[in-house]
Amino acid sequence: MIKFNQYFGVFLSLLVLVLVFRSFSGFDLSIPEQAPYRFTGYLMWFPELKGYDGNIFDTTLLFNQVVLVFSSYFAIKWTYNPPTKRSLITRFYSAGDSDAMPVQTIDFNRAIAIYIVMTLLAGLTIFFAGVGKIWATVGVLHNASEFLILLILGSGGKINLLVFWPIVVFYISFITITCILFKFPYDALWFKSQGLCFDWALIIEFTRIYLTTLHELKNGGANRDNLGELVEKEDKANIHHDAIVHYPHHLLLLVVGSIFHALGNLNLVFTIYKFSFNAYWITYPAYAYYTYVDLHVSSIYSQKRIYLPETPYWKVAIISISSIALSLLTIRLGI
């Protein structure tokens, strides 16, 4: 019965993917005339937009970069030399394997800091080169950072340099080369769709981690610990209250940040000028603040545990297929 449910879940996700593909049938993809970028003259992935106001766009982009500069600075500062006090250390635990060794979250937090910095570089490249083939060589680093975060979560919070970096380098090379070879608009659609897969996968994974952590804490943890042993009842001085949100609800910062990032990508053309960068004002400060709470703020629990949900191969398949389907659906709604 369990295997049937697993197969049915994979089948259902595949069915949804097929339905999304069918929504493209009969769709007339008229190829718009690409607009040259004002500084370089290179053709962008966008046509001339009616009602486009360069002053508004530059102001929005500039403020977005200012926010990203501060977010990058603080994320690097908070993750570079984290405290070693026991009450401040957060560890990943496996919800499905009680024998798995806990792993400190420092590598994960540093990956988030890298993600913010790569997004800053992508934004600067937009200003100087516009969104097109040249930008893709830097924009892919933003997507690669999301990929790295997913790899870390999938490996229980550990970074295996011998495995991770060849995979990430291959991904960067493959996406860059294919974007160079594909003609417009297929280069833009290809780059956008594969990037959206990571955006949706992050929403799914961050939500699963938050809900799993709440469930395990409520039920005593994956090791069925005595919950009373994990809660500080007397030592109020051990609690650092200098935060807006505390463990474990600081995980909501990841959920909210990833959702707003996906919302900023709902339209391929217009949102980049109207909402996409505005969404960044919420996403990346939320991610940066998460690293602060995770590494520098204690809680009512003597141990800060983040429980990673069990993800067997069939769940990996469902999450991957669902992310692809949601990515294509986002593309379909945006064209």
C-alpha cells in the first residue's frame, strides 16, 4: 500500500506536468523585436515596453542594489566568524534517521550569504549590460547559489567539496553554453525556466523544513528526547531577546523570502520593471536576518535543532517534477 501511494504521488505529479505542457499547445509564440540596451547596444531579452520610465527603473534598481549591499555586508559579517557558545549553535538533525550525526548550520548560512552576494553581482550586471546573453554569464551564479543551497540541504547540511563543486561548475558551464547557443526567445525562456525550478524548489524545501521542525519539537524530536530536557525553564539570562523573531519560527524568514522571490518572477516582461526588484527588498534582508537569528540568538530551548525532513528518491522525484511544472506554469502565465 505504501509503495502504491509513492507511485501514485509520482504519477500525479507527472500528470500535472503533462497538463502544464498541454497548456502551451496551440499557443502562438510571436517573437518580439529585441530592444538594444542603452549603454552597450546589445540586444536584451525584452522588447521596447510601452509606458517604460527609465527614471523609475533606475531608481528601483539603485535602491535594490543598496538593499543588497547592506544585506550582503551583514550576512558576511554574521556568518564569517560565528560565536561558539553552546546556546547559540544551531544544528541540523535528520527527522528520518535517529542515528545520523547532527551537523552545525554554519555551512548552510554561509551558502545563504554567498547567494545574497551573487544576487548583488547579478543586479549590478543588469545595470551595466541589461538582461540578455551577457547578463546570463553572471545571472547563472545567482541560480547556482540556489542550487548549492538545495545540495547542502539534501546532504544533511554538510558540504562535500569533492562532490558539490564539480556539479556546480558543470551546471554553470552547461547553462552558460546553452544560453549562448540558443536563439532568442528560446535562450531567455530556457534561462528563466531552469532558474524558476530552483525558486519553487526552495519554497517547497524551506516549508517542509519549517513544518518538520515544528512537528519534531512538539513530539520530542526524531530521537524522541524528553522535551523538558531541551527547554530552558530557569536560566532566563541564557536567552538573547535581541531579535524580532526567534527559533524555530525564524525559519519562516526563509519561507517568506523564497515566496516573495518567486512572486517577483511571475511575469517574464513586466514584473522586472514593476515588482521583481521590489520583491528583492523583502527577500534578501529576510535571508540575511535569518543568518543573524540562526547564529547569534539563543532561544527557550537549550539546543537549537533544525530537523531536515526525510526525502527518499520518490519524494525527490515529486519535488523535482512539481518544481518543473510550477516553473513552466509561471512561464505560461507570464507570456
